[in-house]
Amino acid sequence: MTTEQKKHRYEMTNIRTGYLIIEQEQHSLVKRSYFVAESNPPKEEYREGNKFWKPFETAQTFQFDVQDTQTGEVIPFRELLGLLYYGCCKPDSDIHRMGDLAHDNRISVYIAISSEKPDGSRLSIPLEKVRILNKLFNERLRNPAKKILILPDLFGLYKEMSYGQIAVDFGLTSME
């Protein structure tokens, strides 16, 4: 059986297209983000208690779950906003320097950025899910000398990055 015919342990499933919505509260300027699986992004301002929210940024994206082909279990990834390539980080940042070192060894580094709760606090991605993402993408690589390393956002990048920079690399997701 060739590598191309080999059954992958993990498969993307329940792929939902939609939008990443970033809202801003008009008085405090606090931002929050969430995914909507709609054909058109919401554009209306609305009131929530004494706060007024309006759309700030919108980007097309998708969400997915992962199915373990050995057990049939479906693992939801609703908290995953996207993957941030290390090269999008500030050149003098720790993650950029680590990514450069890894790149020298044919390892592409991505950071898994999670979404927020309605109150703006971060949803964390459990390490086991990060391990699954690594296996999902690495088992599809055609070049055995290349690797992908997906790390959880232990760097607070979600606070520094424009949401427009956070996206799943479409070449990464189609490496079959």
C-alpha cells in the first residue's frame, strides 16, 4: 500500500463555511469575535444591556470537526478561530524567532488561535486537540522531510494580531 493509499487516522468532517465576525462595543471599544455559519455576515448594530455592539471586521472562513477513523469519534473544534503562520508575527517576537529556527529544519510553525466567549474571555484549546490537529495535518504531507508544528496560543498573540491575519492556510488544509 503506498503512502497516498494509506488511510489517514484523522479526517476533517462537518465543514461549515461562514464568517469570522469581530464586533466592537461603541463606548469601551472592547472587541469580541465569533463564527457564524451564514451566507451573508450580519451587519446590524445591536444593544446588549447597556452596551452597543457594531460589526468591526468580517472575514470569510470555515469551521470543522475532526473524525478519528479508528474509533469513529467526532471531535468538535468550535473553539478554533484559525491557524496563524509564525511569519505573520512581529519579526522581533519570540514566536517569529522560534519559527525561523524551525523553518531551517523544514518545520512550518502555526499557532492555533481560539475564539472568545460572549464576555470576551478566551476559550482555550485543550492540548489533546492541538495534538490531533498536528496529526491531522502532518499525516497528509507528501514530503516526509517536511513537518508542521501547531502550537496553542501560549504567547497571547490573539491580543496582538489583526483578525484578518488569522486564517486557516488553505494549502495546509488541502495536502492530500
